[in-house]
Amino acid sequence: MLQHTRRRIATLLRTLGSLLPGGSPRSGDLRRVIRPWRDDSARTYPSVGITPSRVLAFLQAADAGYPQMQFELFSEMLQKWPRLAAVENTRRLALTGLDWEITPDPAVTGNGQTRLAEQAADYCRQTLLALDRFRDVLDHLANAIGHGIALAELVWDNSRLVDIVPVPHSRLIADPHEPWRLHVRTEEQPSSGIPLDEQPYKWVIHKPRAQPGRHFEGGLLRASVLLYLAQNLSFKDWLIYSQIAGMPVRVAQFEPGTPEADKQQLLKMLESLGTDAVAVFSKNIDMKFVETSRGGDKPYQPLQEYCNTEITILWLGQHLTTDVGDSGSRAAAEIHDRVREDLLVDDIADEGQTIRRELLTPLVHARFGDGVPVPHFRRALIQSVDTKVLADTLAVAINQLGLPVPERWVHRALGIPEPGVGEPVLTGRAQS
């Protein structure tokens, strides 16, 4: 009890110190924690010989705070199931492929606050652009869509953010006594790890569909485990079936009293007929071939198709954009593709909320102190809109509705670069 009280007091003091103007975090007191470690490359290949009971054991261990086997299983699922890897890439790259921007907080009022908000946004923008690994970190945080959680470490030097480091999923555990507390395993603390809540402004924790009290349950890969199990086991049976389907059954009859050694030798000869096609038998042995049915029966294909369809719906919200052909037309696919837009908007909102809370807030507090409006992190969703549709929309908005549209935004949305000073440009006919 005394140790727990001391830990709470230490955490409170760190938090109070971090809120001092220009001192969040304190200079030099938060060194880099995530360093290369041999355990990051260790693998146990849990999907080899996978069974429902083993999968259940992995999930239960994750719920108890030890998700390493669950995360390794997720990695192998992506490697062994091409359809899962494809839809996971589609969902994740739809987010990370969009340009990002830092915009001032639109809720501020007054000239003084507006100027501070613009300064804070510009400072955050320049700081993030100077970080070589920021794009890698954004890609890593997007893995939370599947894994349910993703972390990155903020490295400070004299109240300046100098680096940001992705945290491998194998490093994550939860405190067995206080399961709501996340820990990160290090080479110095390989078993218990270090608690994240004792280092304010040190970690970016992204949990898109957070389950209260359950850190490792919200990802789409966990929801995909049952489908993967059905697909994996049926695919193995299908391969075995494919080896023997259509092959004639080789039958050899021998006289009663044949020695056991002769029987074993006869069995080896029958087995070799499948590849050698030649054998030598005694006249006392009756050899025959029983032809099997050569129909078009595919007992495992319907289950494979079901798993592929369901996993696509789970990740993308529809399946016609990946299964156009017998299952639908191109026009239907374009209609169903709009469902993915809803999912993308939600992914953008989750990411922006995390970046603003876990990254932009520490940056603003460290540079300007408390009370300065924190900017927003946004994705340019307009990139996913057809440029012809956008041009028609702009024509109506400007010519008929008279809406003021910033030229810089139009150039970026249409993918047309702004002309430089004195650079020749093409001009069209002015419309009256």
C-alpha cells in the first residue's frame, strides 16, 4: 500500500512539473526508452499446427495482459492469407496515402488568440516535418486498425521534440495487478516492463476502438481470427484432397498365409505406383485399379469463398469492389465503394484525435506553455474524390452559389501545382 501511494505521488509531481510553461517535458529527463533489442526479432510461429483450443489460449492470455502470442498470430495471419493481407492493406493505405496538414484551432476567438493559434500550428508543422521518422510512425499507428493498439515514443532534448520512435507490439503488456495500466517491456525490464502513465508526454497511444479496461481487444484482426481458422484448416484439407482426388485406388490381393514381410514389401510397391508407374509382382497376386469419380465436385471451395467474402466485408464494409465479375457489376461496385468512404472518415477522425491529444498538445505546452490553443491534425480526404466530380462541384459553388474558395486549396485538391513567379501558364476562355 505504501509503495502504491509513493508511486501515485511521484506521478502527480511529474504531471505538475510537466504543466509548467516552457517545461513540458523537462529538459533532458526523458531519454529514449525504445532501443534495438534482440527479443524484437524472436518468433515462435504460433499458427503452426493451429487448433481452436490454441487460438482460445492466445486470446485469453491477451485478455490477461500478455498479448505477445496474439500479436504473433496476427502477423502470421497476414502472411498466410492473401485476401486478409489485401483488405488490410486497402483499409490502412486508404488512410496513410492521404496528405496531412496542421490547422489552427477553429474554435478560438479574438485577434490575440487567433495569432497564437496560428503560431502554434506553424510550430507544430515545422517540427513534424523535421522528424525523419514521422511518416514511418504514422504508418505504424495505422496498424492499430487491425491490432487494436499502436504506440510510439517521443524523444525530447531541452524541451524540444527531436525524434519519434515506433514501439513494437511485442513490447506491450498490461499490469497483472492493475490491468488498466499499460507497460512497455525493455531490455532492463523484460518481464514487468515500465508503466506508461508514470512518464507524461512521453508516449503516443493510439486505440481506435478502445474497449474500457481491455487494451488488446479492439482490432479487426482479432475479429478475423475465427475466419482465419476456418480458412486455414479447410485450405490444408483441400491441398490433401487435391493430391488424391481423381487418382485410382490401387488394390492388390494375396493368398492367405503370405508372410508379413512380403505384405510390407507389397505395400511399398503399391505406394511407388503413384510416382514410378512400374512394379514387379508375383503371379499369385491379383492386382486391380478402382477408378474414382472424376466429377467437378469442389467440397472446400465454397468455404474458402465464404471466408474471403466475409473478411472483405469485415474490413471494407462491402465486397463488390474486390469481387466484381460473377457477383456484381462495375456500377454496383462503385456504389458499394462509398461505404469504404464512411470507414475512412472514421479512421481519419480517430487518428486526428490521437495525434492532437498525444503529440500536438505536448508540443504546444513545451514551446508556449499552457493556455495556447492546440492545433488540429487533419487528412486531405478530398484526394479520394474524383477530380472531374470535384471540378463540377467547384463550378456550381463558385459560379452559381458565389462561395469564396481559396485558390491554394483548389490547387491542392485538383493536384495542380501553383505557378511560380514569372512562370508561363495556360489560360482558358473566360466564362461570362
